[in-house]
Amino acid sequence: MRYKIANDARPQVNALLAAAALGLALWFVPYAWVLAYPFKLFVTFIHEGGHALAALLTGNSVRSLSVAFDTSGLTETLTPQGSYFSQMIISSAGYLTAIGFGALLLWLVRRRVKARVVLVGSAAIIAALTAVFGFVVPLTNFSFSPFTVVSGAIITAGLLAAAKYAPPRARNFLVSFLAVQCVLGALYDLRNLFLLSAGTDAPTDAVNMANIFPAWLWPLSTSVFWAVFWIAVSLVIMSLALRCYAVCREKPVQQDLPFEDSPLEV
């Protein structure tokens, strides 16, 4: 069964391709990373928010969530000893939430949800993470992170300003660019995770995942396996999102008949 780009999706596909080209260019053009910096922080917020949400959904608590100046992040969760299922969900949630959020943005655009609504919704997510983990949670454990609060407030204000003042085409492009940053950023981070897992013993989500399993359960007890596994899952999510976003099933003009038509006799 053949698939092709839906006619009504062609303008959106063009915007997506332009956003992807710009995103890749910002990675390789010298000093252009400054322009992509706020979007990388946005992806970090989504990544860490995924860890926090997974912890809450599995009945655990979050001790802190912080975003650093170098765009790295840290979420500390409190899970009972032996809660292996919770630890697996929490460790996997970061990268998969980031790419899943990018896929969700693509799906919302494809469903013609207004870009203004998507931007306001994204701003609400960042604002909630900033308020809860920048102000409320630090009141109980004194883990205040000034950069998390400042960056979260700036990103929230920027998204709201774009939703209110940017022209429609600019808003649509911004949503596509956010989706591309989430998807490509997650894949790029997973690439770095694989390199770290293969060459170092740096503490990562993959190491946390591998530590859940005993050594005799190889390769589940290796961080490289989980890095590769998350890359594979991310590619599946991305391919499904792109298919739902851009293609339609080509239907035959006329259904096949069980027998050939015979001429009418008169």
C-alpha cells in the first residue's frame, strides 16, 4: 500500500523542513548556538519534567528539579528501595518525553490546532515546572536554583509574547521549530549518551537503568544497551509522528471488481 504527502499538509511540511534546516544550521554555524540556546533550555525543561511526571505517576515524590547554564538538568526523585518498576519508568522518561513532546507538537499542527494555543500550552508547562520546582518544592528542602527560575520565567514570557504578538506564519514556524528542537535535541542527546555509555562511567540515566539489573542479566545490566534501546524507541516515535503529520494513504480510484464487466446485450 503506497503513501504520499497529503495535499493539505504540503505547507506544513515546507515549514517543518525549513525549521529542520535552520535547526541543523544553528548546530554547525560558528556562534549560532546562541540563537538556539533558549530552545535547548526548553528541551531540558521538558526532559526533566518527564522524569518528574514519571515519578509522580508511579506514586513517588520529587525532591528537586533544576536546569543548569550549560543546558544540562537534574531531577532528584525519592523512590523506595526495591521499586524497580518505578526506577525503570523514571529513568526512561526523560529522553522519551522530550521526543514524545516533539511528536505531540507535530500532531497538533497536523490537526490544525492553532499555533497560539500550542504556544500558550507550552508556556503553561514551563511556568508550572518553574513555579513548583523553583519556588514551592525549595521551601521544604532548601534546593533553590536561581537559574532554573530565571530561565523558566524568560522562556515562559517569550512563548506568551510570541503567542500574542507574532504574526500567524511566525507562530506556525515557531511551533514547528520547537517540535524539531525537541526531536533532534533528544536524538542528539541520546547520541551523546551512547558515547558516554561506551567510553566512560559517567552517571547518566542509562547507568541508572543498568544498575537496576544484576550483572548476570547481560545486556540489560549495561548502559550501552539502554542507550541503544532508547534511540530505537525514539526513532519509532519520530517515524510514526512524521507519517501521521505528512502522509496519507493513496486510495484506488475504483474498487476492484470480482469479475470483468461484460458489455450489455440489447
